[in-house]
Amino acid sequence: MASTAAMGQATTIPASLSGLKSMESAPSCLKQSPTKVGGSAARLRRRGRITTRSMAQDVVEMEPASQNSPLLVPRQKYCESVHKTIRRQTSTVMVGNVAVGSEHPIRVQTMTTTDTKDVLGTVDQVMKIADRGADIVRITVQGKKEADCCYEIKNTLVKKGYSIPLVADIHFAPSVALRVAECFDKIRINPGNFADRRAQFETLEYTEDDYQKELEHIEAVFTPLVEKCKKYGRAIRIGTNHGSLSDRTMSYYGDSPRGMVESAFEFARICRKLDFHNFLFSMKASNPVVMVQAYRLLVAEMYVNGWNYPLHLGVTEAGEGEDGRMKSAIGIGALLQDGLGDTIRVSLTEPPEEEIDPCTRLANLGMRASSLQLGAPEQFEEKHRRYFDFQRRSGQLPLQKEGESVDYRGVLHRDGSVLMSVSLDQLKNAEQFYRSLATKLIIGMPYKDVATVDSILLKELPALDDKPSRLTLKRLVDISMGILTPLSQQLERPLPHAIALVTLEEVASGAHNQLPQGSRIAVIVHGNEPSELLELLKTVDAVMLLLNSPHEETVSHVHNARRLLEYLQSNSLSFPVIHNLEFKQGLRRDDFVIKAGSEAGALLVDGLGDGILLDAADQDFDFVRSTSFGLLQGCRMRNTKTEYVSCPSCGRTLFDLQDVSAEIREKTSHLPGVSIAIMGCIVNGPGEMADADFGYVGGAPGKIDLYVGKQVVKRGIAKDQATDALIQLIKDHGRWVDPEVDNN
């Protein structure tokens, strides 16, 4: 990473940052810049160590991605359009008989979980996956025995009439890749461990010659595989994982999206040198924010180079159930909304065939958005959204005003707010209603808890003589829960201290002035209004903006929201913005999660928005509430429950991942702020646990290793004792609390 004297200013960095000898092979972002070129020397910082070296005249000035950010990138193109969904044009990569690229449908794939040496079991699982509609299936191949079995797997499938392309998943084993390339249709290699040793998370220091020798070693190891894939017509996926970068890469770039991109490009340059182009990229991470940044950096780099290779999208170790689907919807959906992605996998800790349905739904979402080219009503210049570096735009939370008898400061939460739409019927049973909002109850009275809804929307207020319902609402006002209601309702059936929801048209007509002096308002907007109507926002004092998207399929919430947020930031308007998505009735749960994640999540991973209101009258209320909090947590905003990083299992897994994951979740799900990684093996274990506090990793058959962060602290624990040992480890580090007993 380039040394920066002042992170808020342009910085001079060497054009040959990656240690390569010529500008032709240097990272492209360093070769093209709107700023000046000059100078004759540079200092390179590598994980805290600074090395001085002589340079050629090619030195480029770059700016930080955002103020005080260590990430250095020019502002540059990462998709075809930020105003509407236009699919990025790519080359076509042939994976067996399946074409992958922008001229073809977004392909769906998954990975087997069987022991590859179990030929019949693997064949049976591949057939189940193919029957569910997958286009491609990946199989782990960790050694020579597994590689030998691949021939029998392939032949058996062909005899049974299955031609689905097979992909070999390779880590640490170039010789195995060479063997299986004669049989399978694609080879997935991990740049972090194909030619480098297993990462020890050590800070290394290289001279220029040392680094060049490392690159030459990679080329020597990788070239035979490329040549064999050319000979047999195979494809290659250069699949970088955030959790398994090499020590060499991390010493230069840190465990970062930039390191992921540069690691992949080292292998891509070798492919291109050998005139091999039947390859594609992936940039996977368990953190959707990191994953989105990495893919964007990758595509930006390809645009500068003039490359057009396809993308395989995925959030790795996403987990299970709604949480796993939500993380995938956030990361994959955000990229699909920008027209990025040609094949996808939804990684779930579930049977692999269960991944196909949500994966297909995401693929359909991406195909539909790009075919209709959904977008904002007009182009606009983006000056504030950070493409490559998360920087949240935080709206001004409500402030208490002099003379107010209730506290409005709690109607929104600083880390992200959850609002819920409620009906009059729900008010009839006060205690049940309070529980549905996840309040604590003490002698029947509600109090806010860590995952309590912040505000509610009542589209219809109770009658003036409905005293029980109004008392139920008053007790929520007393704990600083906001109650939003349409202006017409508040004028007709005024509820003390309710927040009137007004439209811009009502602001223009002055209808809101009929409210008593001192009344609080929120404004509903859509993001596609004419600019002159948006100007009215400068005249109001609003608690929040509800950015509403109806369920019409011709509306792009993402692009309309980008337009609105850009307008607000350009005009120094600091209203909190709540993403209000409306859902049509009869929607399946997977579709609900995917729409919420890919539309609201795609904005929150860019720091655009302060909360969500998911309006789905026919969905289970508790499900909508938990999904809302899961969406905020998946976007790395508000942490209200234990976070799990859980791999989807494969042939390397050393225990029953689904059963163990369920057992650990059952005993630890009450620990908000604690992150636990559950990993079937060591391949991505320590690195992918970068965000986790504690790790449970298969070390050997029947044996578990426990980690704190990336550091192993206990090895070889018997599996039947490992969950209790994990709990004790959490206790030893002061992160355990006993689960609360509900006495109500």
C-alpha cells in the first residue's frame, strides 16, 4: 500500500506497485489517472514496514477513496451505468456445453457436499442438483485419490444421460489440477494457495528481486495447467477468497479487496501471456460489504485494461436459512443491480440442491432488471457515493425541542432503524402487540430492548373513542417509539405526539400547516420526482424521509434512491432516509428476502440510508421484523444477534456441518455483538474468520480446533466436547451472558 503523508490529499505512488517491471503489467489503476505523472522515487509501505527503492519516471498521483481512507483508487467506471441496470458486456467462456457471459442467461451453480471418493453418492447428488435446474456443479478434488474418482464420476453421469458440466475445486494441489483437467470441464483455482504456501498471517518483507522471483514461481507452477486447459478445451475460474490470500499478498495490500484483485490479476496475466482466454473471475467474501467492493475494484481494473472476462458471483460462508439468503441477496443483488454477474452461487449451510431455488430467483432478478434497463428517470452526476470504500451517510437523528413533553430522540437508532407497518387489529391485544415489536415487558408495560422496533406506521388511526387502542399507543410514545400516520388521519383523528406523514404534493399545497404548531412530520418521497418538487425539501423540518417504492415491477428503487441521496448530499440536507419497500401479496418468503436484500441492501452496503420499512401485509409479522434486523446486520450496520460465518460444506468437511451448526446456534444465538465462525475445514478457515471473534474449525476427522480471531488456541478437541469448549472459550474472554428467562 502506498505511503500517505496526508490521507485526505492526493498521494504519489509508484506505477509498478505490484513489483512488476513494466507499466504493461502494473495494476491498471496506477497507469491511468486524471492527475499528473512525475518523480523518480517512491516509498512503499508494506503492513507497517517502509522500503525505499529506485523507480522509473512513471509515478502516478492518486487520491484516497474517501477522507482518511487507506484505499487508493481513482474515481473510475465500475459498471456500464450508475443510473440504470445495463448488463456489462463480456466475452463468452465455455464450461463444457454451457456458455457463460453477457450474451447468455445468468448461469446457476452449486457444489456437492459428499466425499468425492464416494462415487455413487457424489453421482446421486449431482443428479439431484441437475434435476433441480442447476447449469453447473462443482466438486472438491483435494488429492490424487479424489482425482482418480472424478473419471468414474464423469463416466457414470454420462451413462445415466447427464451432461451437466463439472468443475474441480482445487486448493494447494497443482498436480491434482493437472490430473483432473483431463476429465472435468472447468478448474477452479484459488490464487491465494495454488502456488503459495498456506497463509500464516505473517508480515513478510521482500526486495524487488525477491518479489519478482515469487511471481516467476507462480508462473512456473500455473503454466502447465493453463496449457493443459488449452489442449482439452477446459475453462478456469480464478477464484479469490477474502479468507485465503497469501502472506505475500497481504504483506503488500493487507487482507483487503485490493489484495484480492491483485492476487487474481497475477494469474490472469499469465493466462493472457499464454493466449488463454477461457477463464472468468470471482471475488468471494463472507462479508457482503467487502465482497461488493472487491468485485467493483476488479471490474474497474478490467475496464481500464480493456478486459471483458465474465464474473462468477457469490457470498461465501453465508450460513443458513433467512440469514444466509439475506447475505447472498445483499452482495449478489447489489452487483446484479449494476449489471454485473454472469454466473452465481448462493452458498448455504444446507443440502446443495436447496441452493438452486434462491439462486435461480436471484438470477431471474438480474436478467429482468438488465433486460428492462430499470433506472432513474434522468441521469445525474454522482459526487458523493463511494464505490470502493464504505462510508456511511448518516442522517441527523431527531433532536429534542424546547417545550416538547415527549422524547423523540429514540424514534430512530444511530446504527440503523427498523420501522414496521401495523394494523388496527394488532392493537386489540396490547401485550401480544408489544411482544411482536420485541419489547421487554415488565408487569405488562413495554420497554425497548436491543432488537425492539424503533417506530411503527399506522395507516389508519383508532377512533377517537377507542380508548384501549389509544392507551396502547400512548405507552409506546412514552418509551420513545415513533408512531407515523398519514396527514389525513392525523387531521381527522389526531393522536397526541404522532408523526404526520406528508407527501411533497401536500407540502406544496401547504396542507401540513393545518397541524397544530410544533407537530412533527415525516415526508414520503419516491426519488423520481421532478427536481423542482424535490426543492420543497429545503423548506421543511422533517424527522425523516420515507423513500417509498411501490411493488410495481417497472420501478428501480436502487437508482431512484441514488438520485435522491445525491440530491440531499449536494444540498447539505441531512434528513435520515428510511427505505420503504412495498411488497405485493402472495410473495414467497425467498422472493421477499431477495427483493429486500437486493434493493435496500444494495444501497445500505454503500452507506446510503438510515433504516428500513418493509411493508408486506400478508407476511408473518415476526418474520418481517426478524428479516429487517437481519438485513441491517448483513449490511454491517446494527448488530442485534449473534453473527455466524458458516461454510456450506463440501467433500473436505470433517464433520456434519448442518447438525453442528444447528447445535451451536441453539446454544449461542442470544449473544448480540459476538461473531462465531463454523468452518468444515482449514482451507478458508482462519482467513475467512477475519470478521469473527471465535472459530470452530474441523482440524481432523472427529477433532475440532478452536480459534480466537485468526489464532488457534485449542487443538484436537473431541467433537462431542467441542461445543461446550467453545462456550467456555467465549466465557473466558468475557463475551458470554446467560440467556434471559421469559417469566411473562
